[in-house]
Amino acid sequence: MTYRICVIANPAAGRGRGSRLLPRVKAAFAAHGVNEVRVSTAPGQEGELARRAIDDGFDTLVAVGGDGTWSNVANQILRSRADVRLALLAGGTGCDFAKTTGSPAGDPEATARLAVEGPDTRVDVGRIEDRHFLNVSGFGFDIAVLEDVGRIPLLRGNALYMVSAIRQLLGYRGVDIGLTSPAGSWRGRHLMLIVANARNFGGAFAIAPGASLTDGMLDAVSILDASAARRISLFGAAVRGKHVSAPEVKVEQARGFTLEFESPPAYETDGEYNRARGARVEIASLPAALRVVTPGVPA
């Protein structure tokens, strides 16, 4: 089958990494006869570029950026309900989703070959309010870190997230969250709550080591509030995915969750900041909703 391929690049991703990568990306795709490259010029514009590309009849969109860029492009594919594939090229900061899909996102030449000739597989996505997420939706400490990242001018990549996380470990006060799933309801003071579709987040953390992109389920990882020393220990363990055995951590798997807050919370989806419309938030899995270009079937 011959695919109509459009490359959508966010040059601002990774604090300019996307821009530096662009000449290599163009050359890699041109070698396979793909010359349609559309570059965003404003924050979030890659979503609009994706919508136009779908309207123009392209059936494979290659998103160049990080998790936020990939998510913005995927949201347009999902909203269009078109049978359009998503290919991932890493030009951003965390690029966590590709770690779970197994996509060669760091290699433009390999990604170009896959987009033209290679297979794809259907993966689950998450939905919160009117937005879809590929990787995770996060509450509490996650938001404090996201807000702090913008205040650190010199670092990039995994180091940026690690430094920001350490800065927030001592100062964040926690958030009260009620969680309801088919297994029941409970409420507690959280350091952080992650509802994960995939396994990794924050550039270095295996936050949901049991998550799968093909099981139709989401993993709610509740990290309850703790002392500063225990917080440091928990986040050290999370790098290896070992935090889930700690007494302060609860993991629940379900097709959906209802969250209750004292007021409309801020939350992130794939690194993008959002504010909920109300204090009650519904999150659900959409099984096999998106075709992702990847050389194998994700776990």
C-alpha cells in the first residue's frame, strides 16, 4: 500500500531541538519521495496543521516534537475519526510515549522507512473531558513540576525534569483526591495521582510499569503524601518502576475512573497544562483507537 505522508514539525519543541533536527528530517523523508513538511510557527499550531493535513487527504502524519506535539496531532486524528496513522519523531523533551510503543523516534531515517513501508498497530488512548491523551494524565505534584519546568532556563531533556522534580519534593503540599473505580471508592491526601495509558513519564520515571497500550485499560497510580525523606525514596524507586510496592502507593487498573476534588483541578495530559471545568473529572480508556507506526506490537 502507498501512503500519503505529511510531516508536521514543531521547531520550538525541546527548546529548539525540533528546529535543529528539521534539516535531517527533511533529507530523510525526501530520500523516500516525501516532501510535504509543514512547520508550526506558534505554540500548539501543530494541531491545526494536522487538521488541515487530514482535510487534504494525507493518511499518515509524522509528528516531530515531544509528547505534547504527538498528543496534539493525535487529538486531531481522533477528533476527525479518519483512518489516519501517526508516526513519531523525537524532537522534544521527554518523548515518553515512544518508549512504550517501541517506535524508533530518535532516528529520522528509520522513521521515514517505516512511514513509507512499515507496519502500524492500533493502540489505546485515554480521554479526559474533551481531550485525549496518549501517555498519561497527571494531578498534584505532576502539575507543580510542569509549572516549575518553565522556570529553569538552562537544562533540557531528562535532566530538566529531574531537577524540577527534586525542587518540588520539599515544597509541594499535596492534594486531596477521591477516586472511584469498579472496585470501589476511597479518598486520600495525594502527593500525586497519575492515570496512565503507557508506562513512562517525566523523561525518566517508569511510573506505571504494568501498563499496556493494548489491554483496553488505564492504570491509576496513587502516590500518597509522605515525609520529605520518603518522597525522595519513592521518586528514586520510580526511576526503576519499583515504587509500586511501597506502602504509600496504590495501583488500580480499570477501563475508567471518576476523580473528585475540592475545586476544579489543574491537570496535565502528555505534558500539556489544562484546567478542569468542574471538581468532578471522568477519565476513560478508548481501546484500539489510534494507529501508530511502529515496527512491533507494544505490550
